[in-house]
Amino acid sequence: MPGFSPSTVSLTNYGQTLRGRNFQTLIDGVPQDTSLRNGLRSLQSIDINAVEQIEIIRGGTAVYGFVAEGGLINYITKRPEDGTVNVLVSGGLGFSTVHANDSIVGDTHLQVSGRRDKIDYLLDGTVVDRSNTFDADGRSRLVDLVGRQGGLDESREYNLLAKLGYQFNDSQRLEASFNYFNLRQDADYGGRSSEATGELYLQPPIKPEIAVPGNVDDVDPGNETMNFNLVYSNEDILGSYLKIQGYYQFIDTTFTLFLGFLNYVVESKKLGVRTTVNTPVSLPNLPFEVTWGLDYLKDDTSQYDVMGDVDPNADQDAIAGFGQIEIPVGELGILTGGMRHESISIDVTGATQNVTGELSASETLFNASASAFLTDNLTLFGGFSESFSPGDVLRQVNDNNATFATVKDVEFEFVHTSNYEAGLRAESGTWNASLIGFYSTTDNGTNFDADLNIVTQPERIYGLEASASGRPVNKLQIGGTFTWMHGEIDNDDDGTYDEDLPSLRIPPVKVTGSVTYEFLDWLTAGTQVFYSGTQSNNSGLFGGGCPSWLDHCFDIDSYFLVDLFSNIAVGPGVLNVNVTNLFNNAYLPLINQAYYYQFSNVQGPGRRMTLAYTMKF
């Protein structure tokens, strides 16, 4: 995906951004983020077996908002298949090519779905058991790769998706769905001992040979999410299409132990309603469509340690009205424009300095775009959008160095971001390609300084994205992407951007490519490549190249990975044979390099093989 940061190869999506900014994660339109105290686990909130497709929107939108600074990623779950009963069963086994017995991952998946008369249903369950992973040198990787951010090794994952739908008639439908995801890590080696004294330190082991057996976590770290979703739709009510969505969502994110800390938990409970109406409008020679509605979200987020001591709590009420219009201009192009007015109120209690009180703000946000059809195959487009977010509220009002009497004394600002893009899109019968330039700016971007205190400064981000895919000959599919971006801050607010944003916000150049070929009716195989480039920056912020506690700056090193994949028809099903990191390259993922601490010097996984067999009946 162009514009998206490299994988952390871990539980967290800290250090992963969309065009250098935070993004909102949704499952069927239900938000998965703990934005008021950002736990950054939203990408690990559903198993991929339950996902049918992924929708990505860059920049602000009229219909969705509240925390979507850089855009949104919406997981769209599996839909019931036609027929009374359809069953899909799959089992997978993955392992490192060294220490295979100690690195096994088992994946079991069962799906049952169908339709009968007016009722349709789906039940989808997955269980994943993970043991250790090993780097290219055959060393066991640490269970917590970058200090409190969480890992996937030695974990067990459960996911259950259930759907029940009722089609009243051709135009009216009601669907209820439930998704439960739980990933917990119970590690055999959770701490490290001092070589000098043998004393146990509550931090990830630096070397496996001095690791302490046993799980030193008081509570197993991981992520638990639960979504209840109810959607009513009517395709013809007074000539409009109506969709009403109500949902309840629960998140429990438990962090690992670290030096000087207890396990702490971020818990969020959300209740939301979104009403969307699509109304066609027919003017003489100018038919168009208006999308409008209301969006309400109540979010109660708290942070506490496992001893039961509640630290801060934030209770948010947010409501927004929105409207979006799309106007085709004959054969010339398409014009779109939209507006979203958000009003947010947040009550804060129980912070470290007993900060209490209410934060509130409202903002009207606009978006507009235009596409011009230069030829039948070439389109020129450009757009502007705005987003509005309270930022990481509980971090800002819970600074241990603060001496605030009330929340009103906190120098707190909601984050307003403006996004611009322009580009060309080319399409033909066998090829499509795009080239996009983007620019975004905000007066109060949020980052961490070297001491992990939140700081806000004006910032700007700009970059280029390119993608292409095609089928040059029958049975051959190729594609690739390119992303380059740069970010800067004005650290003394004098109008001059004089310091780079850190690598945890702005990744290096990223290039991806893939080739797939259907060799035979029963055999399809291919390869994908990934390259993350080198990067130097002058940032003294956390994750930057020039931390204050070093007497020099450092660079981010490049890495290159190659994967193989194949689908083979065997008996009544399909066998998938995949190899990741084919050449067993030793590398440090971007997040591990950007941390630049001894405990984060953890390589990515070495070569791994996965075998999976799937049957449908």
C-alpha cells in the first residue's frame, strides 16, 4: 500500500503511519482505536481470515471522522455465500527453517454460511497458536521487541465472527453482527537477569542466554476487542437510500512489564450511532447525489495498572453532522465537495496531578476534489480535505511533571490537519497506474520529545506515491508501488521549519513489487519483494536520528525482503506453500532501528515456511 509505513512485525502499530499521520481503523465502520489514550493496537483487532476486503481512504472524509488525521482503514468482514449451507475448513502450519520444532505456528479456521428464504447467516472462527520466531542468525527473538509495545511470539489468538441478516423485501434489510478477538502472550522468558548480581529486571531480555525462565508479567499482555454491530438499510425511502448503524465496542489493551513499571491497561468502551442518507437530485441536464447524515460517538477510556489503581479517565461525547455532494460534469469529469461539523466534549478525571474538568471544541471541516478526463485513458485529479482530532488527551493531561490545578490549565489544543493531493491516473484494458503528490500541514502536530513528554509544534509533510499493475500477457500479473515522503517541524514557532520529523512518523523510501503467474490450471505461483531505504534526519524527537543522549546522529539502514507464494490444487482443496524472507536476510525492522536502545536491537524474522490446506463444500 503506497503511503503506509513498513510493518513492525509485532503486536503494535506504533511507528506505522498513513502519509506520516495517525489513521483511524474500522471494522465494518466500527472504530477500533483508543484515541483518547492511544494504545496503538488497532491493526491487531481482527484475524485476517474474517476479512473479505480492506477499504483505504487517505485524508479527511465527510462521513467518517473524530480521529482520522491521515485517513482511515476499514476492514470489511466476510459476507454469507449463496446456498443453504457452505462450509470452509482450513489448517495451516508455519515454522522457521532453523529450529523448526521450536518455532511452530498453528492456524485453524472454520467458516459456515448460507442463505435461505429471507435469512442469511455466517459463523467464522479462527484459533492461532504461536511459539517462538528466530532471526536470520538462528537466535530466538525477544517476546517484547521494542519495550512495552508488545510482541506476537508465544501467544494464542482467538477470533469469532457471527452474522445474522434478515431481508424484509427487495429494499429493506436488517443485519446483526458480533466479532470477538483476543490475543494474549504467555511467554516462557519474560525478564532478564543482571550478569553482576543475578537480580531480575522487569524488561525484555537483551540476550536469550541471560533470559529468566517464567513469565514475569502480572497479567498476560495482549489485546482484546469485542464489537456488537446492528445495521438497518432501506434502499427506497422517499426516493433515498437510508442506512442506520448502531454499535457497541469494548477494547482491553494490556501492556508488558518494563523497567520501573507495573503492567498497565488501557480500556475503552464505545457506543455509537451513524445515520447516512443518499438522496438523488435531478436538475435539468445535471443529475447528482447528496450523501448526508449524523454521526454520534460516546467513548469512555481509562488507564490503570494491574493493582487496580485507576490513573486517568476520559469520557467523550462527540456528535457530527455531514453532507457530501458528487456532480458528474458530462464527459469532462467529476466534482465533489463535502462538509462535516464536529462538536466534541471530553470530561477528564483522576489524572496524576488530580486534574479534572472538561475539554470541548467544535470545528467545521471541508473537503473538495475534482477529476478531469483528459482522454479516455488518462485522468487528472486533485483534492483538499480537513480532519479534526483531540489527540492523545490522557497523555497530555497526565504528564508527571505537570502541576495543573484543573484541566483548563493544560496547554491543550485539538489537532486540525489540512491535506492536499494532486495526481494522474492512467487506465487501459490491461494496465492501470497512478502518480500522486501530497502535502499536509497542522499548527499543532503531536510528538514525543527525547524524555517521552508530549510536545506540540507546527509541522508539514509532503511526498510522492506511485503504483502500477497490469497483465501484459495472459496468465501473468505484475505490480508495484513507490513511496517517498518528508516531514518537518517548526520547533520554536518562528515560521521556519528547522527540524525533521522522526523516522517513527516519516519512514524511508519504500518500494514493493509482485509477480504472479498461472503455470497450469492447478498451479499458480509468484513472488513479492519489499525494500525499505536508508534515511538520515536531524530530529531530536523520540525516534529521531539525533537523540539528545547521544553525542552523534545515526542513520536508518535499508533492508530488502523477498517472499514466495503458491496455490496448488490438491484433491478436494487447495494447498498454499509460502516462504517469507526467502534469502534469510538479517535486518532490523524500521521501528527497532528508530528506537536505538540496546533492548530494541532485535532482528526481524529469518526465513519461514507456511503450509496451509483449504477445503470448501
